[in-house]
Amino acid sequence: MDETLESTLWNIQQRNLGEPEFIQSVKEVLASVGPLLAKYPKFAEQKIIERICEPERQLIFRVPWQDDRGEVHINRGFRVQFNSALGPFKGGLRFHSSVNLSIVKFLGFEQIFKNALTGMPIGGGKGGSDFDPKGRSDDEVMRFCQSFMTELSRHLGEYTDVPAGDIGVGKREIGFLFGQYKRISNRYESSVLTGKGLGYGGALVRTEATGYGLGYFVQQMLAARGESLDGKTTLVSGAGNVAIHAIEKVTQLGGKVVACSDSKGVVYDEAGIDLPTLKRIKEVERLPIESYCQSRKQARYQAGGKLWEIECDVALPCATQNELTGKDADALLRGGCKVVAEGANMPTAPEGIERFINAGIAYAPGKAANAGGVATSALEMQQNASRDAWSFEHTEGKLAHIMKDIHDRCLRTADEFGAPGNYVQGANIEAFTRVAGAMQSLGLI
Ligand code: NDP
């Protein structure tokens, strides 16, 4: 990073003290855009970086609710409306005990660039709460969602801000949130939330989209190297929405996923992860992944577990931020891994990214590889706006096309800026150019 960018980063750090995840995500983008600023000095003159790194609006609010025993709880709600140069703020809501302003800001910041890469008219934002739905009854989750939406609803709208799901926010939560929005606004405004149930405006493929899109992206990464997923041993971290559908798509495309994980441990199944068993445990019974071994006798479970030490060709981190450290990257490289693509947001720590890039393996950041989820959310908005419902095949075809397009543009831009094969440079420069261009056109906003 050159001196001017170092000094810009320092100023951003001083303005956002105590926000390590946010600063980490800013640093990653700034480390890529030097060649772009050299080519277009106007971006620096117009302080585009300083403006992009400052959210348009940040909301923090109280969320009071009562549990089934009548006890009152107070959680904290967040919505960071980061950048709307390309369209309404768009990005998910995360419900997890670890959620804080730094995490929401890093997610919102990443979302600006991810959404730009999709080529669709959506800005970037993110939100959530330190509420953890795990272990809560459906009624408790409903009461929490209603209280959360009572405040958030004032700040949403199909042309203003359109949330979706993320960790801890699936169909159940989106249903409760949409119900409360509808009740307060007195409007059936379908495209104010995406990831809705199919019975009330949801779109086919949205549930599968992030994981499926990741599978298509990996297919393109391998094709660019003259290879395919056929027979490739694959590791997937996590066992949630993204992980499950990544496992499904990789398997359909010929790969063999031998291990996955949750926050408690790792499951290894030499015969390949059995999807119906995994779905039943995680989606229906909501049990820890250890239970997988009760149905699959040859499978092994390791509490805690060192997923990335298993030998593989392809690694797909799909759980959470900074889950893959420098040491994990070393283990993957030792084990022969040739492709890493991120289903989660910022799952690889900076030292890990450096190891992958220096080793010359194919490494794709989440903002490119997991963009299929938000792209399909934009397709859901299109269907809602036109009162239409597309078939699964049609929508999945569009998703596959979008992922190939993102992949190819990242590689082309990396080439153009002298970093062939570097998906990080390609994604950051490509996305930054699009957002910065729109900001220039809209004047000083
Ligand atoms: P889910 O809540 O459905 O699943 C998260 C999974 O990750 C769970 O299996 C969870 O385990 C596991 N996990 C969480 N924290 C840890 C940890 N510290 N160590 C190991 N495992 C952990 O979330 P999603 O699948 O929706 O999201 C996963 C990632 O993908 C997140 O980074 C999210 O931001 C990103 N993403 C999601 C999109 C979407 O469409 N849903 C779109 C783009 C990105 P447990 O069940 O034990 O908690």
C-alpha cells in the first residue's frame, strides 16, 4: 500500500476505534486499489475512499422482548446503511450473540462491493442483533422479530433499504419480520425483504443461491485452470444454509465433499457427506452436527476439530469471519489444496490470504464467490415488482450465468491491472470502479 493510502487508512482507523473487523475489511480493499487510483486520480481528489468508508447512516436501537416465562430481555439492534449509489441499501440481518457494530460495519462494507460485482441495481447495507435464536422457542423468536421490526420498519422500503437473512436469520425469522412490517406499514410491500417463504412472495432458488452460486464459481475457477470438479475432494466448513447448499452443488457437479463442521466440531465421512442426513439434522431437528454419526456409522466426529488439516483439493469456508487462520492455510497447502473459495464473509484471516496468494493457488474472496445469494435476492425483487414467479430451472440458469460473469470480470480486471489470476485484486478493483463511477455521477452526496 502506498503512503497516501496508508495515511487514509490511519485516519479511518482513528475515526473507528475498537472496530477491528471493520478495519480489516477496509484494509483489504485499500490494499488492492492503488493501481486504480494511479489510473484515475480524480477518485482521490474527490475523496471517494473517505466517502465510501463512511456509512450514509448507522442505526443502533433497543429491542425489548419477553421470553416464554415472562422474563424481559433487552437486545441491541443494528442497521448500517452503507452506500446507496447503485440502488437501495441491500444486505442481510444477522442474529448471533457475537454481533456488534464492528461486525455489522465490516459486513455492510463488504456488501457494497459484492453487490456492485453482481451488476445489479443494489447498494450495500447490513444489520442484525446480538440476539441468538438458538435454543429459543418459535414464539420467543416471533416476539423478538416483532420488536426488532417495530423500530427497523421506519427505515426500510423497497426503494430505500431491503434486508434479507444471514447467520441465525432464515425463513422462519424472515416470515415474522415481514409479518410485522406489513402490519405496521399497512402495505403488502413484497420486495421490502428477500428470502421470503415461497407461499408469500419468496423466489425459487433464493434458499439455495449462495451455496449453489459458490459451486458454480468454483467450477469456473477450475475451468480457468483447465480442470473440473470431477472427483475433487472438498472440505466445507459450517453446516448452515450456505454450507449445505454448497455441498449439494459441489456434489452435483462431480466433487466429493468429505467433511463439514459446526461451531462444536467436525464430521468426516470418507464416503462423502450424506445430504439428506445433514439436512434432517440441521434444518429439521436443529441438532449439533455430532448427531450425523448416529445415522452414518463409518463417519467420524471430532469435538473442536481441525477441519483444514484434512487433505483436499478444494476448501470452501462457509461458516463465519476469520475462521481460517494463517496456520490453517499452511495445513491446507501442505495437504495439496489448489482452490479456496469463500462462501462465508471474510472467513480467511489476512495471513491466510497472503499464504494462498504467495503459493499461487486459486483463491476467491467471498465478495465474489458468495455473491450468488444477493444476486438471487435481486432476482426475487424483480419477480415481486412484476408480480411474476419464475421456474427453478430458469432462475438457476440466471444464477449460473451471473456467477460466470462475476468470475470472468474478476479475472479480466486482474489481468488488466497486472495481477493475473489474483481474484482479490480483480474483485476489489472491478467493484470499486463501479461504485466510485456512480458516486461521481451523483455529485457530492
Ligand atoms: P447459518 O446460520 O445458516 O449457518 C452458520 C453455520 O456456521 C452453522 O453451521 C454454525 O454452527 C457455523 N458457525 C458459526 N460460527 C462458527 C464458528 N465460530 N466456528 C465454526 N462454525 C461456526 O448461516 P449462513 O449459512 O447463512 O451464513 C454462513 C456465512 O455465509 C456467514 O459468514 C454469512 O455472512 C455468509 N453469507 C450468507 C449468505 C446467505 O445467503 N445466507 C449470503 C452471503 C454470505 P452452529 O449451528 O453450531 O452455530
